[in-house]
Amino acid sequence: MMMATQEGRVRIEQLYGECAAPLQG
């Protein structure tokens, strides 16, 4: 399932950012 749409990418970036933020400190 790959979302090439901008909305899909933005949501993925937001979710990934929320998950990666604590790891990066």
C-alpha cells in the first residue's frame, strides 16, 4: 500500500515524525 498522494504523504510524515521525535530526543 503506497500512497503517492500529497495527503497520504503528509499524514505519513506526521505519524512518522511523532514516532521519531522521542527517539531523536
